[in-house]
Amino acid sequence: MRLPWIAAVLLLAGPVVAGADTLDERYQGLKDAVTSKDAVQVKKLALELFPLVTQAECESAPEDETEKPAWTSRVQHAKDIGLYAEYALYATAVASPPATLVDLVGALEEANPKSQYLDAAYGPYLVALSQTGQGSKVVPIAEKAVAHFPENEDLLLVLADAAVTHKQSDRALAYANRLVAALSKHPRPEGIPAAQWERKRNAGLGRGYWISGVIYGERSQYAAADKNLRAALPLIQGNDPMMAAALFHLGMANYQLGKMTLSRTRVLEAAKFSEQCAAISSAYTDQARHNAIVMKTEAERMR
């Protein structure tokens, strides 16, 4: 992803004096391993490079001003090699089978938990953990990672769903709202086809709006429930369990808002939502059918 730029910088920069041969030999070997898609060598050489890079970066600045440009160039050269090593782990990981992906991204995470490449790696990484029987690690990893990547939609979605599962409504609401905010402003990532990004974005937004809307409905915050669930409806079509809950709470929210504002139109809309909910087989079916009758009766009284 940043390979052409990194390679260009490294070709222009001079070698680092402290351990120059070792550092540049490892770098050349890493480039060769990436080209040959040798995941074992990529991991080995990248992990060997990180301490060498750190050592080179810690070289003291010379007192002689005439030597400082060369020193600056050496340190920058080392930093660029370190950045390339992070890229090598990421690029090789996402092109590898799940077990290898987990191994390489885990190595990158341990080497630099703030690496810019982790932001794009966490989505496939979390999926690969589940695919390799390590699903129990997904939430703990996401909880730790979100501190460094607070707007990462993959992390926020995992954490919102986990909070819902554990009935932690405050956490679920906070993560769902952050998920919606992040997806609402994120541009399509480079390298991801437009259609694929649109599907992912809509799925995340639908889930985020739905979680927030249902929680607001359960808390009798009717205006917020109505706003979020209306936004969720077109994005959750075909998912009957989510649709049933959304329609039920939309019915309740609009009924209460209609009574507050003496709006017969809104009460009738609430009845319509409730009837649509009743048409879906779910835990809400019977109550929604009863609610629709009550709402229609209430609307008749408002003539």
C-alpha cells in the first residue's frame, strides 16, 4: 500500500553507519521474502529488523553541525526501514490463509500496537481469529486496540455487539453511536471496490442505528428511538429478527410521540409499524398485534 514510496525513499537514503551491513542486509532479505511471498521469512526478518532500527534511531546527534545532515539521513533511513518492515508483515498477512494472517498481524501488533497498518488489518484479523478457533480472543483484542484506533469501524462493531450480548446497554449505546459517527464520515478506503465498501458501510450503519434505536426505545427516549430506527429500516431489510425489534419500538415510539403532540397521523403510523411487526414471527408478534388494535382505537378517539 505504501511500498512504492517506501522503496523510493530507501533507495535514495544512505546506509546507517551503526550496524549498516546487518540492517541493510536484513532489509534486502525482507524485500526478497515479500516478493516471493515467503511468510516465514517475512516474519523472521521483520522481527530481526525492529531492534536494529531502534538501535539506529537512538544514535546520538553529532555535536559538529556539518555532520548533522548525514546523521539525520541515517536516522530517517532506519525509520523508513522500520516502516517497511511493518508494511511487509501487513501486506503478507492479508494475502495469506487465516492461520498465517493471525500469526503475522499478531507479530505486528506486538511490535508496534500503534502501527498505521493495523487500522486496515483489524477487520480481516478479527475474522481470521474466529476462523482459526480463537474467537474468545476477538473482544479482548478489540478492547485493547480501540484505544489506539478509536474510529475503526471493525473494532467498534465487535465491541457494540459484545456489549449487546452481555446486556451492557450503556456500553452498547456508546459504541453503536461511535460506529455510526465513524462510518458516516469515513471515505472509501483505497483498494476496496466501491460496491464492497458500500455493503460493509451499510451493514455497519444498519447495525449501529438499530442498536442505538432499540436501546433508546427501551429507555423511553422516543424521539431518539424514532430517528435511529427510521435510519436503520432500509439497511436491515431481510433480517427478520432485527426488523421485528425495530418495528416494535418504532410503533411504541410513534404512539407515545403522537399522544404527546396530539397527532392522529403519527398514532396511525405507529399502528402501521405495529402491524408490520406482527406480520413477522418473533417474540414481539403477539404484543405488536395487541398494540396495533389499541393504537387504532386511540386514533379514532382523536378525530
